[in-house]
Amino acid sequence: MDKLEDFIISEPYQVTDEDEAAFQEASPDEKDKDHWKKDCLDEFKERFRDDMEPKQNYICAYCRLELHPNEVTPEIEHIVPKSEKPNWMYDPFNLCISCKLCNTKKSTKEVLRDNTIEELPHNSDAYLLIHPHLDRYSDHIDFVGDVLYKAKGDSDSKGAKTIEICELNRLEVAIARAIQCINKHGIGQHYIDFLLLMDNPMNRKLIKDENVERFKKKLKERIRVYLERQRQ
């Protein structure tokens, strides 16, 4: 894991007067999760992305893969789901940037140790998963071969819960990490290393066994395309 991936968000987004006006227009009375879709929030969302993406090194808060806005607009992610705590919906400390897949997989899953609290907590112990404003990623998760996610600690640790909640052990993430590594460093020994990695019985526990052969097949297909592009 390099330094760019191992970020903690330096400071939350600073809400402007224009943002406050937009929040008031979107939610003049009681806040509701559906208010997030209102057009009056578009400029706030644009300002938030512009501020937060460099603070996150253009990397997803959960899988720590690079964000590619030319492929899909990075998601503004509510760390505590807005469906659970709509009053925290506009609080920058409850917001970060994630890729669409992590946002979808995380969805409305429980992330608080105590869901009855009324005030947004600013302490790490209040959260089940890695909080990008509070927690150092490498304190909770190791990368195996720069491809697979391995939690530090037991099944109740923050690393394990983050992997579970965001489903980081899915095949698509392993492939994406392998391709990202090859794009950065070239094929070299990496291709063989990735295949050997997936044949290790200990590593098979980090991804569903039935996905191992699919991983190999998809990686070979991606390598073929990579080499064809290199020849052009």
C-alpha cells in the first residue's frame, strides 16, 4: 500500500453560505433522504467533489482504487446512511468520495456501534468500519500481493467489517487492483505473481473459491489487451 492509498482526509469540506442556502432550499423543514436528489444541491455537490477528490488523492475511500471520472462520476458517499440519519445528511464529516461499486455494495448497511445516538460522532470507536476522516487504512487492512484485502485483527475488527460491508473481496475488485498494478508498473513478474497468489490455499480464503478460475481467465484477457496496446 503506497502513501497515496493510505490517506486520512485532512479536513472536512468547509460549508459555504451558498451551500447553507441550498440545504435550506432542499430541506426547509424536516430533512428527508429524498431531498438529496434535488437540483438545488447540484452546485454544492460539484464544489464538494472538487474539494474532496484531491484530499483523497482521487482514490475511493473504501476500496482505495483510483477514481476515474471519465468512466463514471465519483459518488458522494454518506458514511452513515442518509436513510438512517437524515439529520446528518449535509454534515461534511459524514461525507466522502467513493467509487460507484463501493457505494452500491455498502448501501444502507449498519456502520454505527450504537444506532440510537442523536449526535454525529467524531470518535473512531463509534464506527464499525474504517472512517476516512478518522482512521489510517493500513492500521486495519493489509494488501496481499497488492490485490487481495486481508483484515488485521479478528472478525469484529474494523478491517474485517469494512471488507464485509463494502464486499471488498469481490472478484471485480481483485481484477481492478491487478490491472491498476500492471498499468503502473508494467507486466514484468506481476502476471505470474498474481496467478501464484490465487493458487495459494491461504489466499483463496480471501476471495470465493469459485472466483479463482474466473480471476485467472479475466486477467489473461486483460493482459492480452494490454500487450496489444503496447505493440501499437
